[in-house]
Amino acid sequence: MDRSFTAKHLWLFRASMVLAVGTVLLIAKGGLVHSAGAGLSVPDWPNTYGQNMFTFPLEKWTGGIFYEHFHRLIASGIGVITIVVAVWVWLVDRRRWLKTLAAVALGSVIVQGVLGGLTVLMQLPPAVSIAHALLAQTFLLMTVTIAAATSRAWVTGGDAAPVPVESRLRTLLASAVVMTFAQIVLGAVTRHTYSAPAIPDFPLSNGAIIPDFTSFHVAIHFAHRVGAVITSVLIISAGVTVLRSKQFARLKQPAIWMMLMVLVQFTLGATVIWTRQAILPNTLHVAFGALTFATVFLTFLRAARWYRFREAAEVRTATAREARA
Ligand code: HEM
Ligand code: HEM
């Protein structure tokens, strides 16, 4: 691979960063649409009250229309930036996997827009709203990966750099990525089946440690709480493993961020319950869900890039061989 990092790479990286940060903001805005109950404030799509969405007059952006219409406009902007980044990657980068990823990201943003439109036209069926919520988070990971792969550190870093270390951290990080996504799925189902009120207390659940499973709503909501504990334990264990070892210096920064994000996210989850789904904590809970997922994934990506993971015995043999030499 060509390891020179020229001005055109720098600008591609900057555009990819704008895309990734813009996607986090769009996810927060989408979370606000649902939290404010504004999903059907604009009943048609792709038009807005029969008018072209780009010329819809500003004075009509009132109440829920503001939330929903503005969400569509930001989404259109993200769509345009995705096209720019994808074409740019195809023009300046030689990595085939990155070109494929850029093309998949472009396809995903189109599908995401259509899902957004369908959820309006079909009046928010849970399956479509859940798919829209989950594709948003998956699309974010694509944009984060593009930004990481176009950064100077990644482009100029050599393949020979990876240090051989034990595989325990890789297993922990991979489990944390998978579990965080599972937790987001449980959160989206809880949210779009309106199961939050089924357990109105916290830290107890309907007055008990394990509630009576009297309905689907209680079961899915409780599963999300159990998932929160497992996700937090995995992320913090991986983070502590990084911080306790001098070997993982390159992972220290993202590891601190992912631990911070999951702690904030857990606290926001509790606040959602204590405030009975007040708009602000509820919207922030969606946004920090995305930030937690992105930081856990970035830590995993960095680990995979900079460390060559081995079974403990293999690492011991390699170290002994090095000591003898
Ligand atoms: C890149 C494109 C888009 C992204 C990343 C995105 C993201 C999101 C997210 C994260 C949510 C919150 C889901 C939740 O709270 O569980 C949401 C909600 C929503 N989005 Fe989008 N969106 C996009 C495009 C669109 C478009 C083009 C429309 C067109 C109508 C749309 C309509 C909606 C609606 C109606 C909701 C509320 C759904 C509900 O209350 O169940 N979105 N969006
Ligand atoms: C690791 C920690 C957690 C993560 C990653 C997480 C993630 C999420 C996400 C992403 C959503 C929204 C999904 C969507 O539609 O886009 C959600 C919803 C929800 N979460 Fe969490 N969550 C966590 C912890 C908690 C905790 C500790 C609680 C409660 C004690 C909680 C309660 C809820 C509730 C009630 C909803 C649905 C809100 C509504 O109906 O509007 N979460 N969670």
C-alpha cells in the first residue's frame, strides 16, 4: 500500500470526520423525533405537506414539524456528504476493502432514508422503526471505520508494527462490540414497543430484583437492564486490562473514552426511568448509545490493527526465544 499521506488524503480524512460527527448529531436528532412523539408530525414523504421538502417555508416549522422536518433535512445533508466521501475514496484510495465499505455505506444511507420514509407512510410500525434505529447505528460504525482508515496514523503506519500479545483482550473487546450491539437491539425493541413504563422503578424492577414476567413488555425491558450490566462489565473489564498493561499504550485513549461513555450511558438509562422518559435524558440515551458503540468499536479496531494476538503459550515461547537471542 502507498504510505504517503498527501493533502488530498488529509482532506478526505477531514470530510470523513465531518460525516462521522454529523451522523452522531443526526442520530441524536432522530432520537429527539421519537422522544418528543413527533414521528408523524409530517404525514407525507418524500414531500412535506405536499411541498418539496427543500422549499418548505421556515415559518411553518412549528412544534413537532420542526423536529421531524429538520431531521429529514439533516439526513439529506448526511446523504450528500456520504456521496462525496464515497466518490472521493474511490478516486484517491487504493484499498479495495475501503472502496467496498464506502459503497456499502452509500447503499445503507439510501436504504436508511427509505426506511425513514416508510415508517412515516406506514404510521410507525415497530419493525420499521426498529430497523431504522438499528441501521442508523450500523451506518455510524461504517463512517467511523472510514474516518479511522483515512487518518494519518492508519495510512502511514506499517503492517510490521503489530506487537505479539495474549489474545484475552481481543476476546474481551470482540465480546464487548457484539454485546453493545445486542444491547442496542434490546433498547430499540423496548423503545418501539413502548415497554419503558412496564418497569417504572430502578434499581429494583417492579419492587423485586427479578420481576414477575407478566407481559412481553416486562420481559424485554428487564432483558435490556440485564444487558446493561453485562455490557458495562465487559467494557470496563476490557478497559481495565488495557490500563493495567504497559503493552497497550496505543489503546489507552480510546479505552478511557469507552469506559466513560458506558458509565454515562448507564446513568442516563437510570435517569430515563426516574424521569419517566423525559425528552432530554431519553434523547441523550440514544445519542450516548451511539457514542458507546462507536468508541468500543474504535478500541477494537485499533487493537486489531496494532497488536498481533496470540494464545498465551505462543506469546511465552516468543518472549523466551527473544530473551535467548
Ligand atoms: C441518514 C439518514 C437517517 C438517519 C441516520 C436517521 C436516524 C434516525 C434515528 C437514530 C432515529 C431515532 C430512532 C429511535 O429513537 O429509536 C430516527 C427516527 C426517525 N426518523 Fe430518521 N434517520 C435518517 C433519515 C430519515 C429520513 C429520510 C426520514 C424521512 C421521513 C426519517 C424519519 C424518521 C422518523 C419519522 C423517526 C421517528 C420514528 C419513530 O418515532 O418511531 N429519518 N432516525
Ligand atoms: C450499557 C448500557 C446501555 C446501553 C448501551 C443502552 C442503549 C440503549 C439504546 C441505544 C436505546 C434506544 C434504542 C433506539 O431506539 O435507538 C435504549 C433505550 C432504552 N434504555 Fe438503554 N442502554 C443502556 C442502559 C440502560 C439502563 C441501565 C436502563 C435502565 C435502568 C436503560 C433503559 C432504557 C429504556 C427504558 C429504553 C427505552 C426508552 C423509551 O422507551 O423511549 N438502558 N437503550
